[in-house]
Amino acid sequence: MSTTTNFDGRSTGYLPEGADINRNIATRRLRGKIWQTLFFSSLVIGSLALATLLYTIIDDSFGYIAVQTKIDPEELSDRPLEELSKEELIEILRANISAGLFRRFDRDEPFSERSKESVLQLVEERVIGREVAAAFKLTESLLERERIEATVRERFPRAELEFHSWINREFLTRPMSSVPFLAGVGNAILGSLWVIAITMLLVVPIGILGGVYLEEYASDTWYYRLIETNINNLAGVPSIIYGILGLAIFVRALEPITSGAAFGVTDSNGRTILSAGLTMALLVLPLMIINAREAIRAVPQSIRQASYGLGATRWQTVWHHVLPNALPGILTGTILSLSRAFGETAPLIVIGASTFIVSYPDSVFDKFTVIPIQIYNWTSQPGSQFRSIAAAAIIVLLVTLLLLNATAILLRNRFKRRY
Amino acid sequence: MEQEARVGIERSAAIPPGVINLRGRRRFGERIVEAIVFICGAISIFTTTAIVIVLFQEAWLFFGSPEVDLTEFFGTTTWQPETGRFGIWSLMTSTLMTSIIALLVAVPLGLGAAIYLSEYASPTVRGYLKPILEVLAGVPTVVYGYFALTFVTPVILQGLLGRETVEIYNMLSAGLTMGIMILPLVASMSEDALSAVPRSLREGSYGLGATRLETSVRAVVPAALSGILAAVIVAMSRAVGETMIVALAAGAGPRFTFNPLQAAETMTGHIARISGGDISYASIQYTSIFAIALVLLFVTLLLNLLSGWVVRRFREVYE
């Protein structure tokens, strides 16, 4: 082993001489270059992972689908179905479904009272029966069109091939369904909004005031240190533990309140929007306090001293000077806490988000589902079409988060103040 | 305005000396505000207390039930609530396996990224690279779970190792994806530690003729070691508590195995699966998740405290 190429700071008593010096320097430079490439490549790997993640999502959310119908609509009528009158549609329905089924629909809601749209929907569902026989990913759809066409012709001769974007307007507004093609995130979006609204109503005022306490009011006492350590440690508690806390306290112990039984709601248990919002509030609160603190600390001391110097009380100083100056920072922190709450899944699974509900929420005592829960649910289902709607729901979630964060960055730059 | 001020002056001038009370007036509003603000700060104490009470209470019921005893809980490796066997180790090993795989990915990559960003990159390059890490950090974990199940397992692992050897649900896929998820955390905490090292140390090293690599690895990294260690420990705690990736990709059934290509449920994954269904509050399964959660809380709390201790104990202080 040659000591010249193996120079390192710890080799004692050896100094390279003459031509060795150049060789020594060359080796060290080479080693430097190699490691620089390695350091850089860890960032490349990170970027590649991100790119692959996005590619997988987009690959799953668009592509050809083979749509198959039980009956060609043209066989039913020589005019488009939309132009037919309600009576003609009822006749089509009577002719094509069993008499028993027809009577059942009539019993559920008499045909004379149904709207034309509702009859048309029945015809489309029961008679025409559009269903997706096969779905393909974006990459194969673009690169291997001929093969897809051949497969579909061979296996589903009556199916029609069309390019489908799994994320579309119906997807955003429709409620859940057990058929992926007909499923949507409409009630999950509303559920997310309800839960976030409750969380924010609680967390924003309490978080800001908590930050004010820690920065402006507290003196260095044992309980101040306890609260401070406690908040920092709470931020590191796994989110699923908050779910368990919510399950025990809000869902179970406070069930009369969170189910709405105390307010006259009867058909519900504790697994409601209110429980979810409260649980999420406990989870986000430490984060919000820490963010608010940062923003309040950034307000220079001179502003407070000027206010006290004019004889203002502590609360006057905080309310009229510190908080207005800290507002942009607090807003940014609020948005960051909000986006955390948006993507959080685990605690809501524990407190029992419903994986299958078709109704839209209209009060805090309703069962709920949120976008991340839908993603979880659809990802864990077998079948490529469920993957596709999971990917479409992920796009909805990521775009929402992107918009929120862009707003936070804009606010930060727009209101940035230099003292 | 002006008139008001004059009135004020006249009035105070009218008061004979010695009567003015210079001591602060007692303001009840201030007192009330102070109390409210204190309560808002102290609510976090309520959260902690509630967590501790709830977990201990239900775990007490669990350990008090006839099917369970502590030696079985901490000493055996089968977790089958149906047959009344509760050995935490089958859940614990998979939690440790996935977390260690995650750290094996996140620590070298995160540290490499941190060294590059702090020691090599120009401000412009940094401006382009930093957001990538921030986006990675902002992706919700359920999305990573989807990624592990639809890409990492079928395309990478089964593509490289074959369908027969790699199960659809496996710890390796969950661990690798979790590593990517934690990478930004390790990178940003380490980078903070590295950039806190004073410039004079680097200049001293360059002055002695060291190359950039030698300066980074021999002077800057050792000086920032406490911060980097803390980052690794916090990352470990994050990995242990992470739920969605393992719930989706690691498997849905407890199993005592050290083969990363097999499926095995972690502690968090088990809690999520069991509580997701409608379980009866009286069942032993319900109380068992509190016992698991207590162990989980204990492990993560220990790691978080350890990281704080490492920072305080090994911090190199410069002026």
C-alpha cells in the first residue's frame, strides 16, 4: 500500500515530497470530484422519486377505456334519448326490464311523479347499462394504440374505445359509488371542507392566543417551561395517537354531544364531522402555536417599547401593534397548518370515517368521509379502475395543497416587512 | 383632537400636587385577557394529560383482562386477538424493519443532499433544488402509500426480483417509500446544523490546504454532528409513527418475520386496520389498540427526548 495516495490528515509524520506532491493533490481532487457527484446524486434521486410519483399518478388518471353497453341506444329509438318525452322513456323502460323490477321502481317513487331526468337516468343505468370493460394507462394508450385496439376487438367485440380522463367534472361533483366509473369525490370534498372549517374555527384563535401567551405574557417560570416543552413534544407525537385520543374522548365519552343526541339528532353515532374536526384541532394546535410564536417573535422589540412608552397596557400593545405586524406571518402559518390538516389521514381512519356513504353532509352531526380517506379506500381495493380514481382523487388533493402553499408564499412575499 | 388634549392638560393642571396617583390603575380587562391567553397556552397540557390518561386507562383494562399478561405481551411473538394471543413482538419487529429500511434510505441521501446544498451549491442552484425537497415534504403520506403499492412494489421490486419472491404487500416497499418521505426531514435538519457552523472553521481548513471535500467531511460535519444525530433520531421517530404507507403497502396481518420481502403488519398499521371497522367498545380488540398505542407513544417520546438530549450534550458552541 502506497502512503502517497493514501494521504489523510491523520497519517502522522509523513509529508509528500517532490513529484509525490502533485500525485497527492491529483488524487485528493479526484476524490473530491467523485464525492461531489455522489452528494449531488442524492438530490437527483430525490427529484427522480418525485418525478416518478407524479408520472405514476398521471399515468393512472388518463387513458383509453373500452365502454360496453348492453343495448345500443339506437336500437331503442331512432331519435337521441334526450329528445324523447317522459312517456316514451317509460315505455322503453317497461319493454326492457322485468315487470317485477318495473313495479319496484314504481313503488319507490311513482313514475307519474318522477322527473324526466330521473327516468332517463334509470333507462341509462338499467337498459343501456354503460360499463367499462377494460381500462388502460396513459403510456400504453399513447404508445401502443394498435395493440389496445386489437385486444379490445378480440375480447369485447361490442365495446367502444374512447379516451377518458378519470378526473372530470362529474368526478368532482358525484358522491361515492361501488362502480369506479360512476364514483366521485363530491361528498369527500364537502366532508373535507366541513372538517377543516371546524378545525380552523377552533385552532386559529386558540393558536394565536397561545402564541401570544408564550411570547408576550409568560415569564420564565416552571409552568411556562412545562408548557413550552410540552408543545414541542406534542408536535412529535404520531398522528395516529391523536386519532386514538379522539376515539376515546370525542367518539365515545362525549358521544351525546358529538352525535348530536343532546341536540335532538337521533340517527347518528359519535363518528361524526364534529368528532373529526375536534380531533384534527388537537392535532394541528401545537403546530399552529409554534407558527404563531415564530411570527410574533419576528416583530421587533422597539415597536413594543414605543407602545409601552406611550403608556399602553400590555393587551393594547399586543392588540394594536404586535398582532397587526405579525399578521402576514400568522396567516402563512395558518395556511401551512391548514394544508397539514387537509392531507392527514390516519387519525380520521381511527375515529371512523365512513368509507362508503352516498349522501352529502349537511350538518356537523353527519357521518363523513374526506379526500385522503377516499384515496386510502380506493388504493386498497383490487382492480385497476379503482387505482385510476384513486389517482384522480390524488390530483384533486395535490392541486388543493399546491394552491394553498402558493397562497402562503404569495402572502409571505407580498407583506414581507423589513425593520 | 387638539381641544381634547388641551382639556386634558387643563384638568390635570387643576389637580393639586400630591393628589395625582402615579400607581397603575387596576384594570380588570387586562386581568381577564391575561387569564384567557394563559388558558389558550395551557390547553396543550390538557391534550397531553388526556393522551396519557386515556392510553393508561384503556391499557389498564387490557392488561387486567384474563386473556392477557405482561410477560406474554412483551415476551411472545404471536399476535392473534381471535385466539387470545397477544405478543407485541410480531408488530414491533415489522415496525423496526420498516423504520430501519427507511433510515437506510433517508440518512445517506438526506445527509448527501444537505452537504451538497450547504457546502457546494451556489445560491442560484440552491434556489432550484431546495423546492424539490420542500414539495417532497409536503406530499401527504397517503399519496406515498399509493406510490408504494402501485409503483415501488410491482414495477421496481417485482420487476427486479421476480413475482415469486416479492409478495404484493411487503416491508421493503413500505420502508423504501418511507425513506423517500423522510429524506426531506433529514436533509433540512442536517442542513440547518451544517450552516450553523461558523465560516471561520471552513476558512481555517482551507487555509491549511484542505480540499472542499476534506473541509466538509473533516471540519464541518464533525462540528455539526450533534444536529445531524438529532435529525437521524427525529427521523426514526417519524418512521415509527408513520401510518398510511405501512397500512397500505406493508401488509394486513401480524406476522413475525425478518424477511423484508414478506408482508407483516406494523403497530400503526394494526391500529388503523382494527379501528377502521366497527369494533365494539367492550371487546378486547378495542382495548388492545390502546396498549399498542401506549407502546408507540413511549417509543416515539423516548426518541424525541433522546434527540433533545443529544443536541444539548454534544453541541459544539461557537461564538
